[in-house]
Amino acid sequence: MAGLKLNPRELREYIKEYTGREVSACMQCGLCTAVCPVASFMDLHPAALVRAVQVREVDLAKLKSIWVCVSCMTCVDKCPRDVAPGLVVETLRQIALKSGIEPRTYSQLLIDETTPSILLVTYSRKSTG
């Protein structure tokens, strides 16, 4: 699968357009990661994902976090700078889908007895449309 690499400037513009939020406002406090019920299942936890968007090129085809996020938006409520990491994830997911990047499948998700049921339900919802 061909990747979709976007540089930080492009990512910030997309996110600002879609969400009205400024990712550059993130101070990396980590509250978003602390309240995320699936952070331990992500390749980049919420704060790290926002940081990546701020400073480096991101390959959406390789990024697993956008499919693992359960869109509970707890991180949005807790963000003291109104960056809204959950909306950042939703934006990246939409860009990936519109670019033809296929969602991850169950076989690509590590499932064991520690996997929260909300992750399985949400993953199923995203995979079936």
C-alpha cells in the first residue's frame, strides 16, 4: 500500500480547516494520554500523535493510532489548551479514508484478554461503515 505522507505544515492546515483547532497550542501536558482508555494499544498515544503532527512528517498509511482511537472524546474535554486530540485523530482518519487508505482489520489489531471491549466495539463500527 502506498503511503500518504504529510508534512507538519500541511497537517496543521488540514486540522485547522476541519476542527478550528491549533495543534501548535499543545504544551504536551499529557492529560489526553492519561485519560485515554486505549492509549496503551496505540503506536502513538494521543500526546505523541499531536506532537508528531506539530513537528514531523506523518505517514498515515503506517499510523495505527487513528484506527485504534475509540472516539470517546474524553481527551477533548480534558485538554487545557483546547487542542482536542480526539478531533485531530478524527481528522487524520478522514484524510486517510479520503485518500484511499484502507482501515485496519481485526487481524492487524492485537487482541487478548486485556483488550477493552470498547476498543473491539468501536473497531467493528469503523470497519463496517
